[in-house]
Amino acid sequence: MTNLRELREKHCLTQQMLANRLDVAKATIGAYERGVNFPGREMLIKLADYFKVSIDELIGREM
């Protein structure tokens, strides 16, 4: 999910800051960004809502 990292950096957030806002561990955000783990449905919604983007945009899906 490279778009997650781009969005996070665009909003001047560290992984820790984003993790705190979403009530998850910093390692969770790092794992999403590296592609080690993929967020579940509810987390995708939280991330998309937080950054005010669609889930498609968040995961880099192009049509």
C-alpha cells in the first residue's frame, strides 16, 4: 500500500502519529506500508475516511 505512505507523508504524519489517531500499533502502519500485512475492511474504511479518499485510491486501484 504505497499510497498509504504517500498520503501519510503528504499530511506530515509519522507512522506513530497515524497509529495513535487510528488506535493501532506503529508496527501495524509500517507493515501496511511495506505490504507485509493488508488492512481489513474496517481499517480500510478508517484509513479512507481519515484521509478523505476512496478505498480504491488508498490501495492504488486505477480504472
